[in-house]
Amino acid sequence: MKTAAQQGGRGAPVRPESIEEGVYTSIYERLMSLEIAPGARIPIDVMARELNVSQTPVRGALARLEREGLVHKAHLIGYSAAPQLNRKQFEDLFNFRLLIEPEGARLAALNMTPAALAHLEEIAADMAHGATPVDRTSRYSRFARIDAHFHDEILRIADNEVIRSTLFNQHIHLHLFRLMFHSRVTQEALEEHKELLEAFRAGDSAAAEAAMREHILRSRDRLMQAFE
């Protein structure tokens, strides 16, 4: 099995205000762009040398990525990138999303307040017109992160913690974005988010439920190409 270093690496040192945050961002972007391939080992010492930092922030970053499901840790082996979804897992996850997210959107519409809507619109605006990314990798990785936050915020507003925690703990969005790096996923998703926001502004729970269902179905069709 190849290590992350053998995937090709960026040797530029990390010099952020927060060392661990910078290390986390660098590894996260490599995982999302598949520069670190699914299943590849991520030796702490090698990563520390590549990023020109000590091993401590690398350990902290990898522990955080493990909580997010993007890396796995095995006894006596260390950290590895999470395996890519197979088609059966992909179909199971979308069937799961179709069961709970449209209902979450319906509940969110019923619970929506002006403050909650304003915050959701801020997240959507940040996704579309946020800070200028350094490159396409950081742009796509950033979009994936905010997209997950957008969907989680809808379920927070829905006020059903069973639905919210079940979806969040699957880390579905981050794994799905790894399937098709740099694609038409982003622009089409933005248009579908606009339809969701219109339903929330109107306080139309049925329209919100339908818009979320359509968004998930379209996402499934876009990402299914990864298996063709």
C-alpha cells in the first residue's frame, strides 16, 4: 500500500497562525482531492517532514480527521485515508438520505425563524461567494465543508437531534464529495440550494420537502457517474 508521501506531495511548509489548523487544512485538502488516495497510509513522521512541522500538530490534525471519518487509525499500523465508497455503500447512503433529509427540510420550514433563515442564507452565500481560494483544490474542499454545514444547519433548525446526529455521524457529505473531485457538482448544487431557500422563505414545508428530495436525487445522479 502506498503512503501519502508516495502519492506525490506538496513540500511547501505550513506557516499559519495556528499550526495545527494549517496542518489539518493541508491534509484535509489532500484527502478530498484524492492526492492522498483512499486507503493510503499517512505516516506521521513523513507528513511532518513534508509540512515542515513537528509531529504534534500532525497527530492533532489526524485525530480530528479521524473523528470526521476521513482517516482511520489501526493498532500497530497508524493512520490511513478512509476507503472510498463502493457502489452498494453509495446507494445505501442515498436511500438513507432520502428517508430522512426531506423530512428534516419539512420540519425546518415549520420551525424557521427570521434569525435562522438569515443564518442559513449566510452559509449559502459563503458557499457561493466566500473568500477567494488559493487554488481549485482548496476551492472544492472548502465547498464540501460548507455544503456539509448547510445541510447540518437545516437539520439543526428541524430540531430533531436523532435525525441530525445520525446523518452527521455518517460524514456522508465529505465522503460523497471525494467520489467526484472538481466536477459540475458545485454549481448545480448551488442552484438546488436556492430552491430550498425559496421554500424556507415562503414557509412552505411541502415545497421544502420536495426541494430537498429533488436535490438529493439530482446529487445521486451526478455522483453515480463515478461508478460508470
